[in-house]
Amino acid sequence: MKKFLNSVDTVLTESLDGFVAAHSDILAIGDEHKFVRRKTLKPGKVALISGGGSGHGCLFIVKNYEGDVMNFDMAAEMSDGVLQVVTNDDVAVENSSYTTGRRGVAGTLVVEKIVGAAAEQGMPLPELKALGDRVNAATRSMGVALTSCTVPAAGRPTFDIGHNEMEFGVGIHGEPGRRRDDLKGADAIAEEICTAILGDLGDRAWGPALLFVNGFGGTPSMELYLMYNSARKIFEKRGVTVTRSLVGSYVTSLDMAGCSITLTMLEDETTALWDAPVHTAALRWGM
Amino acid sequence: MKKFLNSVDTVLTESLDGFVAAHSDILAIGDEHKFVRRKTLKPGKVALISGGGSGHGCLFIVKNYEGDVMNFDMAAEMSDGVLQVVTNDDVAVENSSYTTGRRGVAGTLVVEKIVGAAAEQGMPLPELKALGDRVNAATRSMGVALTSCTVPAAGRPTFDIGHNEMEFGVGIHGEPGRRRDDLKGADAIAEEICTAILGDLGDRAWGPALLFVNGFGGTPSMELYLMYNSARKIFEKRGVTVTRSLVGSYVTSLDMAGCSITLTMLEDETTALWDAPVHTAALRWGM
């Protein structure tokens, strides 16, 4: 295992410390390193919580993975005034190692950005829940892995994959996808993924959309932009107009080489919310 | 070679097409795919050119590599009203495969951002040249590689490196560094790099600074933030106050796993210019 770390026991703590120190203008770390939160909370606005923790008067945005859903269900039962959006944008497999139903993957970022902007503008909780469900329903993703990730505590790759193989539909924890294949050209890879996304969207796949090409952690921008180029051409030939774009490594699987393609069909309201000012560690514009 | 591409002959063209399409609000591509430029040029302001092309009334910012310097010298001779800043922030080696003197590496981004902000504010050409030289003189970098990059046209790794080895002081084209060593913990790696940077800065290594941890393309954010955490602690113990931070993969070597650490000692003027609004594909804040 070749990673920058001191000890597998402290890798998460030290990485979080660095993350919060590098973004100390906007972030604070919670007790016992259990969560990262906004440094300044705005009273009177709905809080969004993603991936851990619990609270009161808030909206959970949870990727559809059994452990996550179970923990957030328990947290919601212990609190009043909590609603949940469970994302399930991955078209690769219907059920998987860790889910009943589809997995929630990179499309979760799109839901979080759009619902986050609406919460910032003061939208009440029930409307935020409805908006989150609507964006999730307009979003589809699928990924492809060229290599496995290596979990620090395990010290070896999560799965074996040949030097000329790729795994279509891989999950963000390295769980199996829909099939193993020989490595193909970028256009052929994009063709399979985009066709799956468009087929699943059906009649909705027409008009303005956000195209998000997401790296898994070990793939450089040069290749992600090339995949974006391939995917965009395919979508635009089939009636989708790419009006918003995001390319980079945001929803990652440690050091896995690979990427996912996410398409979110946009309306005027969701376009405006996507464009609304944002200042997070990952996304920043308009402020 | 496991990369997302269609053909090694078209990889650059297709990647640039994707890059410009994804950032079509701010970027345009030049004839024959020879350069990428701002979509909207502002008359009356000095143009900065980095990495290729030539022009009139402009400032070239050139990393110190022999081929680059030679080409930009020729371009400057063919044009009037051109000045150059040659960056040479890499403390790893005094001369190298491709340079006489030190190499220009990730610190170039810091020079470009600060000089770019000053040009945007209308600073004249000679002052921009002096500012660029001053920021370069306040900047030191050193990198470490865990794996080689693979140039698409070559199809195999640029250099061989063992499963438990790292290369200290590697160049951004994969050229040899100062020494090969067994892989160490993050703190020990940061200690060697930060000590080299501080030793080279000498008496200047005191007070406010920008700490920039740069990934080479194949290393995920989690490890970069951990390295940032290690480096920050070392610098702060020795009299440097980290007042500005940047963590991410910006000055890359294709898919190489590894990172560099850059320290720029800041003054009030250069801090304000770093903070000035920027909207590029890589950096965006304040607008």
C-alpha cells in the first residue's frame, strides 16, 4: 500500500484535521472527530446533514446504502422535525451488496447543492424534502472502475482487476458493478454509460441538463475532461442540451482510478438554485 | 496503460475540447488547438501568457525548463513589449535533466495568481515583472513521487519505482529527484521536505505564509489533507504562520501518485492579491 499516512489508526483524524485547518474560515470539527460542520450556523434556517450525525429541525440527505439508511432512520426516530431524502441515482444495478434498491452515488452532490441553496434562501423543511426528492428523481449516474481502491486499514486492494480490465457500474465502496469487460476506448465507455442513463430516464431525457463527470480519486483531470467530451457529444446527439457542467473528483473511493457520469435534467428553479452562490471546501462560486 | 482515451494521437485535442466545453463561460480555444485563452479579453490591461504561445505587450510566466525558456526567449525576441518571469521554486536539485539552475514547479501557480490579480487591477508591465520576480523569490517547493506517470504516447511508466519506494524531489515531468528512499510515514516525508524549504529560505522563513499542498494527479484529497496537516504543524513550530492555504491537484504530472509542498512567504500586498477575486477553471473565489 502506497499512501501518505502515519498510521492506519489515525489516518481519518489527521486527514480531517488538515481538512478543517485548510478551510478554517468556513469549517469546524465536532467533538471526538465525529463530524465536520459549518463554522457559522444561521438561526431560523433548515440544517442539512449529510453522511453522519443527527439533529433537530433538519433534513437528512442520505445515499441509499443499508447501514446509512438504518442509522439515519434511528436518528430520525430519536428527533422531532426531521425529514429525509434518500438518493438512489445509480442505474448500474437494481440491488447490490449493500442496498435494497438502487445505490445513491455522485448524484447526491447535485441534490445537496440544490437543496442547500434553497435552505440558504429560507425554504421550509417540507418543501426542501419535496425538492430533494424531485432532483433525485431527475438524476441518473453510472460509474466505471479501472483499478480498485485500497482501504488503509485493509492495506490491500478491495478487489482484483486485471491489467486490461474495467468494471462497469462499480459502487463507491468498491462493490461489484454490472459486469467486467476488457478496457475500451473512452467513446465506447461513455456510450455504454450514457445509453444506460438515457434509457432509464426515458421520456424525461430531453432539454436542459447538468452533466457531471466525477473522478473516483486516482484519475487526473485530463482524463475526466476527455470523458466529459465523449459524454457530452453522446447526450447532445440524443436531445439533451448540456447547460451546466461539473468536472472533478468530488464523490470519491479513496485512490480508485475511474469515474462516473451523472446527468440531472434541469428546470428553471433547479438551474437557478445550482447557480446560487456557494462556498464550501469542494464547490465555490458567486461569493 | 489504463487511461480514459480513444487514441494517443487525439488525447490532447479531445481533453482540451472537453476542458473548454466544460468552462465555455470563461474559456476559448485557439486555432489548431495550440492554446486556451480567456473568452473575454480586457483592452488596456497587460496579458499574462503561461506555457505556450506568444504576443505583444504581455508578461510571460515561464517555468524554468530549458525547452520552455528557449521557446519563450524566441517568442520574446519576435515581439515588442514583452517581459518574462522565469520561476525556479524547486529546492530539490540545483541543476536537473532539463534545466540549468532550479526547476520551476508548483510555486508557478502562486506567481500566476498573484500577478494575474495585479494585472486585472491595471498594474503596468514593468511593475508586474518586478512583482512576479518578488513572489518567485519568496516561494519554495519540493515534491515526492510514490509512482511514475505514464505518458499516453509512451504507453508505459516513465520510470521504474519499487512497491515500497519513493522518489524525493521528483520533477513534474517525472525526471529524477534528489534521492530514492523506502516509503516513510507522512510526518517523516513532510519533515524532509519542510526542512529543505525552510533551510533554503533561511532568515526569510518567519511570519505569514501561504501553504500549498499540490497533488500530482493520482493522489486523492484525503492524503493531500493529511500531508497538509503534517506540513502545517512543522512550519508553525518553526516560526511560520500559515495564513493562507491551498490543497488540491493543480500542477500535475498526468496520473503520478505523489505531492509537492510549496511555501510562499507573504506580505500585505501579496496577501491582498492572493485574496482578490478569481474565476478560472482551477481557482474560483470572490466572484
